[in-house]
Amino acid sequence: MWIYEKKLEFPSRICSTNPKLAKVIITQYGGPDGELAASLRYLTQRYTMPTGRSKAVLNDIGTEELAHMEIVATMVYNLIKDASLEEIKAAGLDGYYADHDKALYFVNGDGVPWVAQYIQSKGDPVADLHENLAAEQKARATYEYLLQLSDDPGISETLAFLRQREVIHFQRFGETLEHIYEFYNHQHRFFMGDHS
Amino acid sequence: MSTVRMQMLIDIMALEFTAVELNLFLDTHPGERRALDAYNATVVQLDELKREYEARFGPLTNFGYSDSDYPWRWVEEPWPWQINFAHMKGV
Ligand SMILES: [Fe+2]
């Protein structure tokens, strides 16, 4: 069960109407290394994690990623909501506009829709955690590219916050991987019981 | 939205972020007593701040976590994506 909280995780400032910037930021909504992929990946991998700790990490980071998805959506929504059709066309968002108006949809910067193939759920905790470590680095790199592209100081501040969270998630997944190796190297080698 | 309300939201976000950060740390360090004490202290502060906010501006959470004045205040705008903190300094 999830409980919604009527607030963002971070006080997002948006200083401009800027559909050009929205067009690239939307990749962190529905792109290959975006927040939808992140949250769904961790939340679906958590079921087969072998220990209480690893289940908690996947559950909690997956949940925080949902909050990041909401922050990204808030940026995109506000960057385009007051844009004129001329601005939409100039930003190359006219194709998007034809399909979605100014609604939020899960696509990357080029309009390619999200697919489940972006993520894996392998049932092997070592494989899954390695995927997650890579995913966090890819998301961090994407936020750095977006920071290079951003010309809105408020947006840059929020992108920097989201980038920093990927660094922390990478750290926690690394600790979890070590914990999993330890778990398998001890007496529990062939037993996946209810451990913490 | 009033500056007072935005500032309260910012304060709640800051404290809740502390809680998120400590929570994730504790997930991988469940035996760290000092982090746990800090987490539990944050819970108390955060609860106080949220109750104060909710008494003035309506529920932050639904599904039984917060009560509401009449009429049902959950449906009131703004929703989170409608709030722009652009003119708040020190965010
Ligand atoms: Fe992340």
C-alpha cells in the first residue's frame, strides 16, 4: 500500500516558460534512464530479494523514485503550460503536441515511448543489484547532460538535487550488494529465508 | 499561495528529506544507534510541523492518515505540481 503525500520531495522553482528545455527533461520522465524506469525496476525486483535489508532498500529507493518522477513531471508541466503554439513549434514539440497537447506522457527527448525492455528483473540479487548500480550512474550522467542544457536557474537547482540523489542511491545499492555477498558467503548459501 | 504556506511546506520538505536520507542509511546500517536516534527525533519534529500545517491548510495525506474539516479538504487546489517556488529565496 502507498499513501500519497500532497507535496513534492523538493521545492521546485521554475523561472521560465521553456518548451525547448521541457523537450529534453522529459527523458527523465519516460526515457531509458528516467524515473519511471527506475521506480518500476526497483519496485518489481524487490519481491525476490533474499533478505529484509535488500527488500527494504529496493522498496524505499523505488518509492523515492516515484517522488522524483513527480518532480520531473512538475518541471515539464510548468515549462510548457504557458507556451504559445509558436513556441511549441520552435521547440520541435509540435509532433508531441499533436498526440498529447500539453499532457504528460512517457517518452524520451525524441518522443520514443517508454518500454518495459528498459528494465530487467532477473531473480538473481547479484545481477539485479549490478543493474541498479549501472542504472543510477546512467541517471546521474543524464542529469549532468541536462544541467549542461539548462538555461533556467530554478530548473538547474532541481536537476542538481535529482543528480545528487542518484549518487546516494548508488552508494546504498553498493552497500546492499556487499551485504548480499556476505549473506551468500555465510551459512545461508543455499537457503533464502527471512533474514535481515 | 501565501509565502507563509510555502515556507511551511519548505520546512516540511527539509525535515522529511532528513527522514528519507536517514531511512535509506538505516536500511543498510540497521545497527547504527546514532542514525536511529536522529531518525526518531526527526519523526517527532516532522509530525509536529505537519499537524500545524494541516490544521491551517488541510490534509497532506489521505486514506486515513489525516482528518479533514468540513467540507472534505483533500480536493482543494493547489496540487503539488501547481505550486511554483520561484519567488521563494533561500530554497
Ligand atoms: Fe535513483
